[in-house]
Amino acid sequence: MMMTGLKLQNLGLRRGGRLLFSGLELDLKAGQVVALTGRNGAGKTSLLRAVAGLVQPEAGTISFGDLDPDEARASSLHLVGHQDGLKTSRTVAEELIFWSRWFGADRAQALDSAARLDLTGLLGLEVRRLSAGQRKRLALARLLAAPRPLWLLDEPLSPLDASWRTRFGDLMAEHLAGGGLILAAVHDPLPIPSIGLEIGA
Amino acid sequence: MMMTGLKLQNLGLRRGGRLLFSGLELDLKAGQVVALTGRNGAGKTSLLRAVAGLVQPEAGTISFGDLDPDEARASSLHLVGHQDGLKTSRTVAEELIFWSRWFGADRAQALDSAARLDLTGLLGLEVRRLSAGQRKRLALARLLAAPRPLWLLDEPLSPLDASWRTRFGDLMAEHLAGGGLILAAVHDPLPIPSIGLEIGA
Amino acid sequence: MSALSALFGRETSLAWGRGGGPLVSVGFYAGVATLLPLATGPEPDRLAAIAPGAAWVALALAALLSLDRLFERDFEDGALDLMVHSSLPLELVCAIKCLGQWVATGLPLALAAPLAALALGAQPLILPLVFGCAAVGGLAFAFMGGIGAALSLGARRGGLLTAVIVLPLFVPPVIFGGGALDSLSNGLPWTAGFALLCAYGAAALALGPLAMAAACRNALS
Amino acid sequence: MSALSALFGRETSLAWGRGGGPLVSVGFYAGVATLLPLATGPEPDRLAAIAPGAAWVALALAALLSLDRLFERDFEDGALDLMVHSSLPLELVCAIKCLGQWVATGLPLALAAPLAALALGAQPLILPLVFGCAAVGGLAFAFMGGIGAALSLGARRGGLLTAVIVLPLFVPPVIFGGGALDSLSNGLPWTAGFALLCAYGAAALALGPLAMAAACRNALS
Amino acid sequence: MIPVPAFLSNPERFMAFSRWAAPLFGGIAVLLGLAGLWYGFTAPEDYQHGDTVRIMFIHVPAAWMSMFVYVCLAVASFLSLVFRHALADCAARAAVPIGAAFTGLALVTGSLWGEPMWGTWWVWDARLTSVLVLFLVYLALLALRASLDDELKAARACAILALVGAVNLPIIHWSVNWWNTLHQGASVFTKSGPAMTSDYLIPLLLLSLAYMAAFGSLWLVSIRGEVWRRRADAAAQRLARA
Ligand code: HEM
Ligand SMILES: Nc1ncnc2c1ncn2[C@@H]1O[C@H](COP(=O)(O)OP(=O)(O)OP(=O)(O)O)[C@@H](O)[C@H]1O
Ligand SMILES: Nc1ncnc2c1ncn2[C@@H]1O[C@H](COP(=O)(O)OP(=O)(O)OP(=O)(O)O)[C@@H](O)[C@H]1O
Ligand SMILES: [Mg+2]
Ligand SMILES: [Mg+2]
């Protein structure tokens, strides 16, 4: 279950005939967080999806320490993207428990993560009734429910209020302290010290 | 077509049995912008939707200068919410032109607003291919295509990159200079001077 | 005016995307016309007897298949919220949506219906009436079906719930149209049934938008 | 194991929402059983002859009605992206989705099918076979239909496109099942047809998930 | 890897091969077709079918081809899906309209023959219906290809559907044995040899070969067209980017 690093070598990505970037190098070690920046359309989301195995890179390699890529994707990473995969007609509890079990955690862990993200009072609400920030917290709760070393986060802070930004910063720091790795696409600086990586500059 | 002000008096909102806030007062005049803040779930989105006529307030009144509320909502305001009403399977041009015509503008105005938001190169792309920031710009382009005095903006800046935040700040300033009014829910300060209003504190 | 025609254009193109278009409707009928005799046995006279009715039921089901998502997408992605901010009343918006749906789906299906009836062995004599019934009936289905689609907005069970709400509303046109077709094939006067069908269609056109708009407003608030 | 049962629970509950459930299926059949005699004319022997077949076609069309959105929502809202990050192969995910769909929709419809056939005047003798065919056939429809739903992901025309892709695949089970029912009502041996139906169902169970997973991967990439 | 002849996987060599093979097949098709037609029209009338027996020479090869083309389509789809041969996808795409045309021809000539023989243009028996299903599968492939914008995705989706649709082939072939149908059973490829006089057998075989050659020629020509179209698209994209 441990992942020692994430390494991108000479990575190039193409979307619809346009080369987004090429020759990208990154060496992320356990305990480190990279803040991925770049202007709109630079390819941050596409890069995260490539690491997650959803997009085929045009060139270069992606390796996960000594793990086999397929296995790493199956059991050692979490992606929280622009689209959160939540069904608006189901309740917070239903969705959180389903996804936690899907990623290998049990009900108790799901409820525990809900408590840590202050969702306990909202468990019975339909997802469509949540405010934007509450919904984002629900999406992030999956990270805590089923611990996995590599977090791929796409603008995780944007709809969170100031106090939650700090609190989520603390959660990230805790994850890193436990040997986790984080690759986060952001437009604002992260609330914790991070390595910067700008693409498409 | 001119709106002289937006006035909220003693406004109270209830969602699903919970009172979000009450006794809210606001007097917004032409040329002013209010930055609405509050923690997640405080009721910023609900307030904007109440002004837009989509949610019935529990108490208090909403008035639009000397305009009749129904008429003001039909022809003098724009709402850009968390959900942008764009169809992912249609192209940028199709969607922009449709919404512009829907709000009373013509094709030329639509294309002009696309140029101002730097979408011209993306007109032929399906909306689902856009990056988050590009998609937000498409949602905002409607504001410029069919000019209306009152803008209700729900976290307009969040997926925009630094340079677009400034540029959109300039566009807001321009709108205000022409006698417009803006009510924007935000978590980060706006790039232009604004009146603060915090709810549910 | 421009807003109306823009809406109509958008709706037809989305409805076409939701599964309209001549090729698809012909394919659908071909599928149904193939399944039916296989399931009921191939005796030609038995088939010929049920042919117009079957084409008719297939039309109702095809309408259902495409109606389901008439409002739902616009509701989920916030487009319905924005549509409210226009001087066009929501009733008109709903009517245009149904009309666009009918033009992209119902009309091609109505054009294909006589072919399907012919393939199942109906007499050529009744084909114009098959088309007439399918066209008018399709319009009624679209407007009545829209009510079901709007009512099930935001409900935990869309889909077949729409079907259950809508099927009873589909019964009268099926009776009238089926009756007219049956009378014509048996050489009896058919105009009464067809007139009733048209009357039902007109009623659907008039009442449907009111009910749909009310249901949408209810779901939004 | 826990992931699998969680997925199965989610899928049945969503499928229930997409239009499954006992009440809805009975309502659907009631609608069809009412519409059909109205459309084809009420002569009892004509009706009795087509009854099992009609119930059968209604089953196929109901499967279509609910299939449409089997993958689409998960594709649009990003859930499919996340499902990939699990040690369960996508093939299994697709199979469970279809199974959940069948349990929530196909099974209640199969239980209601004998009632509908009875209401249309079929002989009581064939009712067990009606149920058997509907159950096995429904499973085949769910798995074959899933292929169509997965293939039309991301297409500009969903809806009836799925129908056009899927209806040809629905034809063999309808032939087999309809043949078995017909033979039984005429006192002929029916086992061959039913065995072929089961064979087709088994083939669908085996091949469907492969095709669906391939189609999903293709749409995601 | 399964032994794919080099000219099938290499576009350059394929283009060189098809440049002369397509006209050659076309020529063979014309010659054999003329010979077959001549024999066909000089053959004696059948005691049972009368003059209409001559429809057989058009109908039976078309029916065979409708299935044969599907087999080619399925193989090409398999290669394009598993080995990602762009050329195999061109071949699959090119086969669909041709197959649909042969199937349409089999349906039309069959029903023209059915009118004098069975007294009806169409019956819903298993053989006829399963051929109709084949036709519908071809149409579904056309519809699916038309409604996916991304060419690579369209290619794979169509390949999957083509492979799934292949379940229909055995049903068509054995339908006459599985059910009592109006349509007659196999009378050429039987264990005891052809149950047909050589008067009919010779033109039938000649025309079958002619159909086969015509298919080869048409297929090659339209694959070439498809390859050219893709090259033009790629060039246009390069220009647009430059
Ligand atoms: C629309 C109607 C018809 C269709 C779709 C149809 C279809 C087919 C097909 C698919 C085959 C090839 C079977 C195989 O090789 O497995 C075939 C063969 C044949 N058909 Fe038809 N057919 C039709 C009407 C007729 C009629 C009316 C006759 C004459 C009475 C006829 C006579 C034959 C004969 C003699 C063969 C060759 C049998 C053999 O040796 O395999 N067909 N037909
Ligand atoms: N089919 C396509 N044809 C052309 N361009 C495409 C296609 N698909 C994606 N793109 C482009 O690829 C880029 C994808 O960007 P991506 O979503 O990775 O950006 P991002 O860095 O996440 O931006 P943001 O900060 O706005 O989220 C966009 O510029 C988009 O327009
Ligand atoms: N049916 C309901 N039952 C209970 N609570 C509800 C219901 N519908 C909405 N709410 C609550 O009402 C509040 C709505 O908040 P709103 O979306 O207006 O917040 P916001 O200020 O925009 O927050 P954010 O910054 O996260 O976008 C949320 O706390 C939500 O949980
Ligand atoms: Mg992005
Ligand atoms: Mg909000």
C-alpha cells in the first residue's frame, strides 16, 4: 500500500489535435505536495487525468515508485476532480457510504470521515440541497474515509470558506506527515508549504 | 431598462425547516458592487436565488428601484450561478448564440462578447471539452452579450486564473461605470473596491 | 420573436440529439415491426388485423422513450433557472419545448408509420389515415407526455414514473385513433374518431403548457 | 466483496429511481394491456392469440425505456472516472450495473407479465412459461441493452439511438421465447425454444460485460 | 500476434497492392458475371419454379454475400479493436455500406421471388426475419458511426457493435433447421453434395464468384477512398495548426 514516489518523465499531452505541453518532468516523493499552476486551459486537469489513467499521454512515462501503474491506479490513488461523481437525488449518507465501501473502507470509516468534515448534521440531506462548499466537503470526505497515499486534487479549495481552507490545509499536512503524496491543481496558493510546478508557461 | 437600486428589507430565508438568516437589510445603488460573504451554507446562493425570484423569502421584501419585480426579473437581471445551464454536447458557438438571443441580443453581440472573453478560438468546440476556466468565461460571456443592469454572480472568479480575475475585475468596473449594479457572493476579495456584506455571521 | 425562434432551434437540435431524426425513427419502427410478428406468430391475417394498432402503440412508446428527458436536463444543469429571466412566459417555453420535440421526433415517426403498417400487412387504403393519426396523435403525446416529464422533475423516481403518469393520458388518443383506423379498414365512417382525436390534440395543446409550467415552477422553488 | 455489494445496492436503488419497482412495473403493464386492445380492437380470440406476444414486446420496450440512462449519468457526472480506481475490473462493474437494473426493473416486470397475459386472455396453462421467458428474457435484454447504452455514450444522439442499436439484439430472444410460448399454447413441444432462450441469455451474460467495458473505456479515454 | 499479411497492416504496401488489385477484381467480376448470366438465361426452365428460377442466380449469391461481407467486417473490426490497425478500421467502415447493399439486394430479390413461389412478398419466418435483422445491424452501424464525432471513438464503438452483431450469423444460417420455415433448407453445401442439376449449379457458382470479385473490388476501392479521406483530413489539420 505504500507509494514511494510519483515520477513523470518527458511527459507530453495532446487534446484534440493541440499539444498542451511536452517534456514535463516531475519527481514527487512521499511527504511532498506539488501545487500545479498554469493559466486556464494550460492542461492541469488533463495532467491529473493522465496520472489517473483516464487520458493517454502522447509521449513520456508516468511511474508510481515501485508499484505497477495499473495496480497503483486501482488501489493507491484518489482523484477529486471538477466533477465529483455524486448523484444529486441520493442522500449524503448514501453517497458517502457507497463511495467509501467502493474504495475499500467500511461504514464506520465513512461516518468517521463525515464527522471530520463536519457533515454529520447533513447526512440525511439530498446531495442537491447542499451548498457548493458542503458538497465539496462531501467529495473530499472520500479521501479520509479510505486512506490512499496519492491524492490528485483539482482546485480542491475553490468553494470552501476561509476557515475550511485552513482546516483542509491541516488535513493535507497530516496526510503528508503520514507519508502521503499530493498533486493539486490550484489558482491560489495552498495553505501549506508546497513545491510549485507551472505548466504551459 | 434602467434600474436605480436594489433594496432588501428585513429579509429572512428558510431552507428545509432551517432559518438561514433573518432581518437582512441591503440598499444597493446604481454603480455599486456588494461582495456577499459568509461561511459555507450561510445562504449566499439562496439569497441570490431569492433576488432572482427562484426562491420565496420567508419574510421581508425585495424591490428593484421603481421597477415592478416581475418585470425587473424578466428583463433587467442576469444570474450566473454554480450551475451554468450549458449543454455539454453542444458547441460553444451554439450555446453562446442561443443564450444571447434568449436574453434579447443578436448574433453579432454574441460573437462580440466571445471576442471580449477570448473565446473566439474555442467557438467550434463542444462545451464538454472546455477547461473549467474556459467554461466559466463562456457562462460570463452572456453578461456582456445582452447588457442588463443587475448582475447576480455566485463565486464568479473561482475557476479563473490570475490574469482573468483582473480582466474580469475591469469588466465589472466598466459595468458599474455604466450605471450597473452587482451583487456577488465570494470567498476571496473582489479585485475592485466593493461594499462588504456578511450574512449568517 | 428572436428569443422564440432561438429556443425552437435549440429544442429541435437537442431533441434530435435526444434521438430524433429520420434514420433513427425508421430504424425504431423497423425494430418494432420485426419484434411484433415474431412474438405473436406470423399468420398474415392475424397480423394485418393488429397492424395499425401496433404501429400506433409503437408510436406512443417511442414518444415515451424520448420524453423522459424533456425537462430533466434543463432542470439539473440550471438552464431552467435562467429561462425564467425573460419576458416570455414559462408556458410558452414549455409549449415550444414540446413542439421542438415533436418536430424532431414525432414528425419523422409519423412519416415512417405508414411504412411500418404496410410491412405488417395493413391495407394501402388506410395509410393516409395512419399518417394523419400518427401526426396528430404524436402532437398530443408530446404535450401530454411533457406534463408527466415536468411532474417527475426532482422526484427520486423519474423514468418509468413518467410512463405511469403519462400512459393514462395517452389512452384517449389511442382509443380515438385506433377506432378511426378500425372503422376505415372495415368500411365504416371514420371521421368521428379522427375528429375526436383532433379535438384531444387541440385540448392537449391548450392545457398542456399550463400544467407543465405549473409543474416546473413547483420543482424550481 | 464489500465494494461489490455496495455497488449492487447503489445500482438497484438508482435503477429503482430510473423507473423500477413493483408498483411502476405493474402500472406499466396495466397501461400496455389497456392500450393494446383499445388500439387493435377488442375481439377476444384475436386478442388471446396475440396476448403472450404482446406482453413479450412490452417487456422488451420497457427494458429499453429504462436502459437509456444506465451509464449516461455516471459518465456525465464523473462517477465512471472514479469507478476505474478500484481493483474490481470494469467488466464486473458493468455486469453488476446490468444485474441491479434487472433486479429492480426486469424481475418485477417478469412477475407482472403473467397477470398482463391473463388480462389479455391467454390460457392459464402457459402462465408459468410466460414468467420463465420474461425472467430469462429480461436478463438477456438487460445485458444486451447495456451494450447499446454503453456504445451510445458521448454520442450526439442518445435516446432512440440506443433503441436502434439494441432492437436487433433483442430479436433472437423474442423469437425463441415467442416460439416457445406459441408451441406450448398449441400443445407442441416447447423446450427447444426455451433452451435456446436460456442459451442466448447465458451468452449475453458472458459477452455483454466484455463489450460494455470496452465501450465504456472507449468513451472515457 | 496473428499472422496478418504485411500488406494489410502497412498502408503504403496496401495502397500499392490495391492500385492494381481493385481493377483486376473488377475485370474478373465483369467476365464471370457475363458468363454466369449467359448460362443462366440459356438454362432450361425448372419444372417446379418455371422461369422464375432465374431469380435464384441473383438472389442466392446476394444472400451468401450479405453474410460473407459481415464475416469480413467482423474480422476487420476485431483487428482494429485488438491491434489498433487504422487500416483495419478503414476496411470495417468501408464494408458496412457494401454489406448493407448486398443484404438489401437479397431481401428485395427474395421477396420478388416469394411473390410467385409462396404467393406473398413477405412472411415473418425465421430466415427472412433474421436477414432483416442483419440489415438492421448494418443500419445501426451506420447510425452509430454518424453520431459519434470523435473518429477514433467512433471506430472502436462500431467495432464492438460489429462483433456483438455477429451472433446473428449462425442464427441466419441455421434458422431453416431450427424452425419450420417456408424458406427452403440448404441445397448446395450439403453433406451428400449439391442437390441441384449442373444446369443450375454452373451459373450459380459463376455468379457467386462474380459477386465475390465485385465485392473485393468495391471494398478495395472504398478502403482506398477512406485512406485518402483521412490523409486529407490530417493534412487539413496540419495546415490549420500551422
Ligand atoms: C425476402 C426473402 C428471402 C430472404 C431474406 C432470403 C434469404 C436467404 C439467405 C440468407 C440464404 C443463404 C442461406 C445460407 O447460406 O445459410 C438464402 C439461400 C437460398 N434461398 Fe432465399 N431468401 C428469400 C426468399 C427466397 C425465396 C422466395 C426462394 C425460393 C423459393 C429462395 C430460395 C433460396 C435458395 C434455393 C437458397 C440456397 C439454399 C442453400 O443452398 O443454402 N429464397 N436465402
Ligand atoms: N477535442 C478538443 N479539441 C481541441 N481542444 C481541446 C479538446 N479537448 C480539450 N481541448 C483543450 O484542452 C485544454 C484542456 O485543458 P484542461 O482542462 O486540462 O485545463 P486546465 O489547466 O485544467 O484549465 P482550468 O484552469 O481552466 O481548469 C483546453 O484548452 C481545451 O480547450
Ligand atoms: N431541504 C433542506 N433541508 C435542510 N437544509 C437545507 C435544505 N435545502 C437547503 N438546505 C441548507 O440551506 C443552506 C443553503 O445554503 P446556500 O447554498 O445558500 O449556501 P452558500 O452560502 O451559497 O454556501 P457556499 O459558500 O457553500 O456556496 C445549506 O446549509 C443547506 O444545507
Ligand atoms: Mg481544470
Ligand atoms: Mg453557494
